[in-house]
Amino acid sequence: MSMDYLRIALDLAKQGQGRVAPNPSVGAVLVRDGAVVGQGYHTWAGVKHAEVLAIEDAGDQARGATLYINLEPCCHMGRTGPCVEALIAAGVKKVVAIQEDPNPQVAGQGFARLRAAGVEVEIEPSLAEEATDLNLAFFHYMKTGRPLVTLKSALTLDGKIAAPEDNSGWITSERARAHVQQIRHLHDAILTGIDTVLSDDCLLTDRSGLERSRPLLRIVVDSQLRIPLTSKMVQSCQHDLLVVSSSVASPARRHELEKHGVEVLAADGPGGRTDLKKIVQVLGTRKYLSLMIEAGSKVNWSALEYGVADRIFFYYAPKILGGLQSLPVAGGIGKRRRADAIRFTGTKLHVIPPDEFAVEAWLKKS
């Protein structure tokens, strides 16, 4: 039966996706005498953690109950008090969790505090893989201190993202693009290059229609600050647009963008280009847990060449453009030898009926 209750907790936690950053998605279920007496899941706007909401839902029936949860209860003071103290005060007799919290402020200390107070603790790792996937960005951030970076692209079967002349229309279907919006919703920030903005006049917004804990931060790599003040991104800016330039960009141009609510950040990199690694570092200090890159060949290659990307999410359409002038998914200088090819691992295939698919894979890093 414990697996059934942990499944309920995981399903509850999923309801918080996109609504909890920079916190993890957590669901909690309280069971007493074989019946569910309380449940809850965390959202940033709701402030209270899943455990506290489950206790409030259960009322007096929380005493003597067993808590089923996907992640170790916290034991430190944040926006709310420690959840372990709330569980102890409520008289919960046992906690069954799938995983230990990787946050150094918790990392087993929550379990230790519960045991010291006489609460039985059981770890049930059978659903650990699914629980990790649910909080992938959170786990990555706690391990590395930087956001999980996903390089996304839509391409033909021969790896092309743009034709040399008319690029109107879409490479992938509406169904595939809806899938992209679901993935975009799970990210805290999204990045593109100035060439993409100039050619497409894109918005780069979260169009899933789902609630977010904070606005999707839109980032444009633009070393010379060429982004037009009349572009959709600038015109729609509500303090959710970051333009990253070089230190030699025009101060007057920077001032004009800032008057529109745009934040301008200088991040000098090699060859007069902006440094993607510095952007990722800045996002980490601001507690952005995940970044999606949706850009052109040049930025894509930089993300791969310098190991900025952690994984790829490539959407393939049943089409072939061919030719030597159509843009490949990654441009730049490329690798001169097959032996030097950038390699990936952990490949997964996501089928998008009737005849499209997406490839997810992790960049092998030294």
C-alpha cells in the first residue's frame, strides 16, 4: 500500500511544476488507519510547504498518522518554519519518503531530527528515478550551483534548422510545438541570439497558459546591442528581459533599452563575443534553476563547444532540406575530426504522433 500512497504524493507534487521555483516540487499525503486524512502540494504563491498543508487538511487526525512524501522534509528556517518541527508538533508517528533532499541545509538532517524526536523514518527508493526527473533542475542546481541548461531545437531529418531563402512557416507541427511549450513552462529562463530576434521578431514567452511562480526570464545574447526598440521583446518587456552585451556596446543604446525596462548586462567572452558561461553563472547567483536555449546555429555551437549545455532536446520533422547553404543545427567552426565529435549519453526518444519525434540526450563532459 505504501507505493500507492507515494504515487499519490508524486502526482500531487507534479501539480506544483512551474509554480515552485526555486523550490522543489513536493507532494504529501497523510494516512491513518488505512485512509487518506490529509494531503497537500507546494506552490510558491501558497508559501506553505506540502507537509504543512497536509497537516492542516488532516486536522486532529494527523496525530498518529503516517506521512508519505517524495522528498525529505526540511529542517531549516526559510520563508516558513521547518517542516520537521510541524510534523513533530502534529504528532505524526511515521514518515515514508522517496528521497533525501540534496540541499546542503537539509541533506539527511531532516530525517535525523525526526528520528531523534521518536518519529519512525523509512526510505522507499523504488520511485526514485521518477522523483528525480520531477525535480531534475533542483537536484542539478544543488549539486553544481548553476542552472540546468537545455539546448532545444526544431530540425529536419538532415539536421537543418533554416533554409537559405524563404523561412516562413514552421519546421515541426503544431502538436510538436505544443510539446515545446510544456517544456518551456518548466524552465525559469530562456535564451536566444540577436540574429534570431532580428530575423523572427520573436516573443519567447511561456504560452502554455499555466501558472508560474515567477515570469519566464527572456535573455538575448547581443554583443553590440542591436535589438530594436520596436521589437516585440522590448515592447512587451515587463522587467522580464535581459540583454547580454559586451563592455564596448554603446552606453547611449544601453540607456535607451533600460528606459524600456530592459536589464543590460556586460559579459565579455572570447573574440569580442558574449560569454555564455558568465550568463549561466549570473543565473545561478539569482537562483534560476533552469535555462532553455532556443537559438540559431552560432549560439547553439557556442553552447556545445564550451560545454554550457547539459542536455539537448531536438525535435525532428519528417522533412529534408538538403543543400550546402541550409543552416545546420550547430554552425561555428565545428570539429575537424570525427574522433573529436561532441558526444552524448542517456539518450531518450519521445514519440510525437503521427510521425515526429524528439531526442533527449545528455552532453558528455570531462
